[in-house]
Amino acid sequence: MSHLYASLFYQADITAIFSDRALLKYMLQAEVALAQAQAQVGVIPTAAAEHITWVATTKGIEVIDFEDLAVAAGLAGNIAIPFVKQFTAAVKTYDEDASRYVHWGATSQDILDTACVLQMRDALNLIEVQLQQAYAASLVLTEKYRDQVMMGRTWLQQALPITFGHKAARWASSFKRDLDRLTAVKQRALTAQLGGAVGSLASLLDAGTAVVDAYAQQLNLHTPVCTWHAERDRIVEVASTLAIVVGNTGKMARDWSLMMQTEIAEVFEPTAKGRGGSSTMPHKRNPVAAASILAAANRMPVLMSSVYQSMVQEHERSLGAWHAEWLAVPEIFQLCGGALERTVEVLQGLEVNTAQMQRNVECTQGLIMAEAVMMALAPKMGRLNAHDLVEAACQQAVATQRHLQEVVAALPQVQQYFDAAELAQIFRPASYLGNIQAQIDAVLATAKGADQ
């Protein structure tokens, strides 16, 4: 991603986690854990593990020549091979004997996969915080606007009245499911990788199982039941979870961007100097956050297609499929972080025009209450007869540019069942909200229960 566009689509902290320098730090962390685990089990000398740890922690990635690594990676097929070579040479300058035990019994994919899991863990923790912020902000909107009547729209047309609090409650409910999915996927995906060349750890003789367990404990990761070099469901499940998050934020961004249209003008993204303007039209107030989120939602299916295709691998370790993850997974994380950052920003600072919501409710001159009238008449004359009667009244109201209530009130079939006061109550949008308040109560109760 171009540096110029990064602030538009990504989130800085997550981008840092997936930077080249950070990747090498995670790889060093994996190498240190490997040495310490093997020393703990008695596979390599304790002194060797101590020297390996000392070089990695005190010298860090400064022992790695980035330019040489980049060139060598193109020849080796991955960065782990030249990385291990350089790290071994660095350890050798301080202790030749210890250098013999660097990367002992492991394969390149062990280190790269484990480093990827460590990256995902740190990035998922940040995404979880963002989701909690978005959830909290949507709950505030739910509570504040639970009684604010607005138009519910289907097929982009005015349909029936809802409340803005109900729309926000649906957003909040999505975030709660995202958080639940994130918790569940962490239990399965944050798992260490250590299997050696073909997953058997034959190079460690009879100590393989003990080393894997110690290795996972060193890294505070789950211990795998068996090697997963060519079984990529963990990676795909994480990516899929993030894709769902981005899809949910994309739905919300679509909502509020449509609500920002000049003719609707019910909500607006927060304002700031230089934000949302036009290079030629001074009056414009563009939904720029929504644009970034929707771009991420547009990009995500392409990346997910690549990750899903990478599940089909050959035998014990793959050719090409695994490598495709290196391009797709970091961008999936970065787009998710960016989409959430902008969603939180909007939800926390959303400007709500309640007066315009009311005007939009009234703009059809009562047509939106046609179903309410029909359902009030249905028990008395049958649903189909009521439907035909109200449909004809709607057509008359449109043709004569009169309020539907006025047209309906003049019908003898209606007069025999409802007086003017009863009919006025039927035409009150706030009286035709169904179980919206019960749904809002359930969403708020769920959030309260999660906090306890």
C-alpha cells in the first residue's frame, strides 16, 4: 500500500504489527522460544539457549541486514532461510558453540507460521478494543434515540416507521456477534506451529512432543494436537472473521452515507477542518469515512478468495498456496483495523438531525401508514378486502395530492368502524412500531449482562 493512501484505508498500529521490521522481531521471538523450549527439555545445552536468547533480545533485528535479506529471499523462496543464516552468523560472533543450535530441528514454515500467529494475536487484541469501542458507541446511540421515529426503508423506498435507536441497536447487535466470533476464533487459531520438515519432528527423536508443548508455553500460545503446515483453516477462520467485521461496518457505512444524501439529510459524519469537502464545490459535505469503509468492504472479498484458495495444498507442505497468505493476510488485518477506526470515529461523533427525520416521516402525506390502516381494518372486513380498499385510497390520495388520512376518513367502510380520534391514533407513526422497544431492551440487556 502506498504511504499516501495508508491513512485513508489502514490503521497505524496494526500496520506497524505487519511491517517488515515487526515480522523479523516476531521471527526472533519464535527462534528464542524454540531454543529455550529445547533447553528445557534437554535437547540442546542450556548455555546455547542463553546465548541465542541474549543475541536476540539485546541485539535484536539490528543483526539482520535488510537489503541482503530482501535479495536472498527471492532466491531462497522465503525470508526464513536467509534470516536463519544471518541470525546464526550473528550468534556465532558471540559464541560459536551456541550458533550450532540455532533453529535446531525446525523448518522455515515453523518460524514463519508462528510469527504470523504472534502477529495475529497482537493485531486481534487491537481489533477487539476497536470493536468494544464501536459496540459502546452504538449502544449510546441506541439508548439516546430509542424513541426517535424515522423512516424504515426497503428497496431504497420509504416503507414503515422505525426508530433511529432501533437502527443503532441492530448495529450494536452486529458488533456483539463480531466480539463473540473473535473470542471463539482466538481459542482455535492462536496455536503454535512446530513440525520440522514434514511435520514429524523426526530430528528431535523422541523429544518432539515435549518440545512442542514447551515451545507453545514459551510463546503463550495453544499447543497443537498435530502439525498444521498444510491445513490452513486456522488462518482462514481468522481472515473470515475479520472479513465479516468489515462487511458489517460496510453495511453501516452504506446506511449513514445514504442518510447523508442532500434529500434525506438525517445524519452526518463528524466535521473537521479539511474533511469531506470538494475541490470544486464549497457546499459539499461528503461521507469520507464511509467511502474508506466501503472501499475496504469492496476489497475484502478479493483477498478472501485468495486465502480460501490457499487451503488447497499439496501433501505435507505446499507450493505457492502458503506463500499467497503472506500478501493477503496482512492487508485483511490492516483493512479491518482501518474500517473499524473510521466506524468508531463516526459513531462517537455522529450528528443526528431529528427534525429532518420527522419531516421525512411526514413527506408522503400518510402513505407510510397504509399498512397500519389495512391491519386495523383486516379483522373487521378480511385482510384482502382491507388491502384492496386501502390500496385504492392510496391511489386516490396520490392522484389528488391529499393526505391519506383525509381520504380514508371519508370512506363509509371506514367510518362504520373508526371515529376521527381512533383513525388519528392509527395514523400516528409512533403507534406502529411493533416490538422495536422490546428488541432494544434485549440488545441493551445483553450488553449489560456482558459487562457483569
